[in-house]
Amino acid sequence: MNTEDFIIDLFCRIDDKMKNIPNNSQAALMPSELVTIAMMFALKGVGQRAFYRWLQRDYASFFPGLPERTRLFRRMKTHWQWAQLFLAEPSMLGIIDAYGVELIHPIRKGRNPKGWVEPGISNHRWIVGGKLCLAVNHLGQIIGWAWAPANAHDTWFHPIIEAFKDKSVILADTGFHAKEGDPVNMKLCRRGEWNGRMLIETVHSMLTVVCHTKKMRHQVSDYFQAHLGFLVAAFNSLVEWSGLKANENGFVPISIAEFNL
């Protein structure tokens, strides 16, 4: 499938999902068009300027009402909650883990007096940025997410687990344990236990390789939040593109590599 066919197909799928969202007659883009562009931005994994140049140069005819760059990304920031429509349904067993996102080089920390990023440890090294916490179901689809500065402890994400207390048992590593108590539906997994938790590492790997999520360039937290929201929406939309079909061993493989822009 070439890129033109992919964009058309993606728009149709998004439009079906958002058919109940009212359209503002004064808006340059329909809600489905805006979300399509936002998912493409999250999938391409480049900065705002580079993405806008690519979009305007090669695919402006697909979006006749394409606004100026800053106006486009302000609309994405304003309507980021539309991405929540694409969250998957929880299953009896879920998995949660956090993922570090580097926003600036550590040596540049403190140069911006209004900076909101914080230093923290991710994969045994220091980064300056934020944390993305994902909860997935047994198929690897994202059912919930949240973000925090990189210095936040994993227990900060307990509300995600508690949101599924009547629907899922959530597997978590020992970093999510709190002295004050853990959510009743959280099961701690020590090293070497419950190898099924590696499913979320597969999700992290796809986001890193395809969407370049380990490094972003946002200086304002609202834009960072919008990027993460549409990243989750894009992942869920693409991972079920051809249906979640089990192989002869009963395993359901997931991949978004073929959609790399």
C-alpha cells in the first residue's frame, strides 16, 4: 500500500469512529481531517516544522483547508481529547509500564527559566524529559495512558490501574509498589515472573523504532500531551488494521512497522 492509499484509508477509518463529533462550520479542517493529520504527525516522529513541510509539499491536495503551521498545531493541542476515542477495551488481564521520553540534552537543563521538564532515570541512564505510562490489554492494545515529568515515581500512575479495578488485573513491575498500599487489582511481578509482561516491551519497541518516541522536541507541556495522545490513538488504529488474527499457535502477533512514514 502506497502512502496516498494509506492516508485515504486512515481518514475513512477515523471518520467512521468520529461520526458523532460535530463539525464547526468556521473550522478550516473537519475533526476527522485534523485527527488524521495528528496521527500522521505522531507516526512520522519528526518535529513540527519538518512534518509540516512534508505534509504541505506532498499531500496538501488531500487537505484543501490546511491552515498555517502554528494554527494547525494549536488545534491539535486544543482537541487532543479526541484521541481518547481510540482507546481499546480492557480485558481480564492487563499490563502496565512506564517509558522515558527525552526532550532535551541533560546539559541544557535549566537554560529555559520556564522549562517544565525534569531529570529522571530511564533504562538505567539519566534523561531530561517526561514519562509515558501505558496500560495494555492481553492483545497489546492500549487501554489507558498518562504522562508525568521524568522524575515522577511509577506509583504516580496508580490511578490508571485503579480505573480498571472492576475489569482487569494489571501486571506491574516492582517499581509500582508503594509503602502506603497498592491498588487491589494490581499484581506485582518480580524479575523472571510472568513473561507475558514482555508484551508491553514489544509495544515500547514499536513506538521507539517506528515513531521515534524516545526523543521529542516539545518545549510546552500541552503540545507534549497532545502528541502522546495522538500517538496512542495512531498505535491502536494501526495495530488492528488487518484484524487481530491468531496464528497456528494461538499467538496474536502485532506490528505497525509496515506503516512507517
